[in-house]
Amino acid sequence: MISTSEKAAYLLDMDGVIYRENILIPGARELIDQFRESNVPFLFLTNNSMPTQEDLVVKLAHLGIPGLTPEHFYTSALNTADFLRTVQPASTAFVVGEGGIVSALRDAHIPHDNMHPTYVIVGEGTPTVEKLNRAHELLERGARFVVTNPDNWCPAGPDKTRPGAGALAAYLEASTGVRAYYLGKPNPFMYACACQRLLKGRPELSMADVFMVGDTMETDIRGAVEYGLKALLVLTGSTRLEDLENYVYQPTAVIADVRVLGDHLRNKQPLENLHSLHERAGIVRERSSVDRHQAYVPDLRYRRARPAMTK
Ligand SMILES: [Mg+2]
């Protein structure tokens, strides 16, 4: 059993935690209502660099959580812009990506440059072969290589996925031999920027009070552990309870879904940690050869298991 104290703030992954395939996960709306009623700080944290903060406000309103503002969201696109602004404010960029990454760079006053960019930036999207060829040429000429997020694939429906920014980056890494730098989860810079936003104007709270709630071990949970935050794994997304034995890092606690967290905050009851139940039951599973990869993603809805990220 663990207990979240009165003093707490929450970073929330979205897909697999709040919604799945454009359907709200039960308990998600109640959890956000509970946060707002109790004045608990929360921030949605997503590796999808395609939507803008405004897009996400509209999306969640359509799904059944109205009244959010752009400041409730932090994306890997914003993280990439924050990174460039921090390390090299006078840079220019050639972008292979759509939507959020383009507007984040514009807001950060980082100009588009298809001749001699400081950076080639790969984000989520469906680029043309011509665009990939240009990125390849610019990397060969010495541009630095940054990727908004390391995800190899993204959910695109109940039984299908699409290639993610990590897969596009792998293509260009292979063709140029240039190794990319990946922003977004699990990069600690994502968590550092997110915590800054989450805790702004709340001097009574510190990093020790922050929980990351996520469904993916390689990104949400790994990043939280490496940055020193508490991590709550929910089982409504890409991870099953029995998969935990395959990972060297572990969440602080495992809960069935966000409804459990909402009930816990409302009723002040201890949070039931499914992981310790699992360990107490002494469930030991023979590992098949396909399970040996640490980043094995077990969702049987997809025919081919493969790592969520390889970096
Ligand atoms: Mg997720």
C-alpha cells in the first residue's frame, strides 16, 4: 500500500491513461474534476509532437473533459523548442514533421531553413520522400540531428499502428550514419521542463511531491524513475502486470486505472498497489524467447510485438 499525501502534483500521460482510440477511459473525467475541486496541480505530458496545446484542449473537450486550457498540456514538440531555445537560441531548423512541432518552433522564433540549418528536426507526421531526401542531404552537410520523441510506432486504431518519429529517425540515422538526439519522454529534460511548469506558483510543492501517471514502461515510467519522480503505472494501455518482471526499473506503484487514483484522492483511502499483490502471490512465469527483449510490448491486439523505442 502507498499513500499520496495531501501535498501532491501530477504529470499525466494521455493515450492509454486518459483515453484510448478516442474513447475516454472510465474515471478520467472524475479524476480531472477531483484535481480541479481540490486545487491539485496537474499537467498532461505527451510524446505526440503533432497536436498543438489548443488542439488538445479541443480534443479533450470532444471526449468529455471540457474547460481545460493550453497551459494544461506539455508536448514533445514544446520540449524540443524549449531545448533549442536553451542550448542554441540563434539556431535555424529544417523540420520533417507536422502541426505542433512547426508551431512550437515558430513560437520560439526559430526560423525554417532548408539550405544551411543548424538542426534537422524530425517529428510526427507522414513526410514525402523528397522531404526525407532533403533531410538526408542536410545531415550529410553537417546539420545536427534532433528528434521530438523516440516512439517507433503510435496507436492508430483498435487494431493498427502507424510509424512514429523514432522510426523515421532510424531511417535517416541509417542513411547518414548521424546519431539523433531524442527529446520527449524518457529524456529527463522533458521531466525537468514539465516539473517547472507544474510547480510554477506553488512554492509549497517540490519535485518530491510529483507523481508521473503513465501506461508505457519505456517512456513514462523509465523517465520518471531516472529523473527521480514517483511513477504510477496504469494497466489501461500498453503494459500488463505480468510484464513488469522484464524491466530493470519499476514503477512506485501499479494501479488498475485512473478511477482508482480518483477514488483514493476523494475518499482518502490507501492506494492499492497491484504490484505488491502480484509479488506476494509469487507469480513466476517461464520466459519465452520473444519475451527476452526488455522493451517487448505485449499488446496482443497488434500482431507483431516490437519495442516502443530502441534508444
Ligand atoms: Mg501512453
